[in-house]
Amino acid sequence: MQHALNEHLAGNRYHDAKFGLDAAKILPGEYFVTAEPALLVTVLGSCVAACIRDAESGIGGMNHFMLPDQGGRGTVSASARYGTYAMEVLINHLLKLGARRNRLEAKVFGGGAVLASLAGSNVGIRNAEFVLEFLKTEKIPVVAKDLLDSYPRKVYYFPHTGRALVKKLHRVHNETLFGRENDYKARLSGARVEGDVELFI
């Protein structure tokens, strides 16, 4: 489990001068958790990000994931299992840092229909539906959400306060975002989720 926790931890760290905080940039397939005041940043197209925190201690984190497109192969459960893994790794790491499960709250973002290659498979809708259903099942309240529509978003999340800022990217060159999401989608199509992750209660 320790290997799984560290394997997808965001490695892009920097100091954000505007907010005066250490920051982590979360790319597709990554997540980050912190017990210190910090800024977590990601840019979302069809992917979704779950921002989860212990509302009392301020221990919190963010992930950035997409359900693999099964392309008619197998069942929805295989792709849902991948999303479940992305959520459980984040939650387990929060609990490891000392967050209490009964105090967790979530804010969720993304799932936009922004890539022509992904729009046909409704991947943004599937991602959005998955994350809401997962949190409902796990009894983690969603206190804010900005999902679906047709534009990319840049999300700034401050776990220690729970504040989130969403910038809608209407007129911007999104080749980098599209490239990252397409590369991530290609990696997912060949990936197998090894083993199961058990949630710490």
C-alpha cells in the first residue's frame, strides 16, 4: 500500500508568490495530500478532481482522474474500479496523515465535454456521475461542485480552509491540457488495476 500511495503522488511542487503558499500541481493520474497550509492546483478537461478534507483539522488533498474508456469491452465495473482506486488512494493517505473519516467533506470539479475524441463516449459525464456516486456511497458530503459543461477549468484548492477557486478557461490555447488528457487516456486503455485497495475505516 505504501508503494501505491507514493507512486501517484504529484511531484511538481513550487512556491506560489501570489498566495504566499507552497503549492503542488496535480497532473492527470496524480494526487496530493497535505497537513500544512498549501495550495493545490490542477487544470481539468474531461477529467474530474475530488478535493477532500477533514473539516476540523484541515488535512486535505486533491486527485485528478478519468475513468478508462472500455470501448465496448467488458463492463462498466472495470472502469469504475479504476476510479474507485483513485478515490481510495487519496482517502487512505488523508487518514494516514490523521484525518478522521467522519469529518471528511468534498468539493468536486471537472467532467467537461472539451475533447472531441472523448465527447462521443460521454467520458466527462461518466466521470462526474462516478465521483458523485462514490462519495454518496462512502457518506462523504459534497459541499460544492462545478461539473460538466463544455469548457476546461483551472482549480485552486486550499485544503486548510476548504476554499476553492475555479477559473473557467474559455479562450485559451489548451493544446497542453488536451495532450496531457489524451496521453493519460492512452495509458489508461492499456492499464490494469493490480489488486484491490481496502479503505481504512
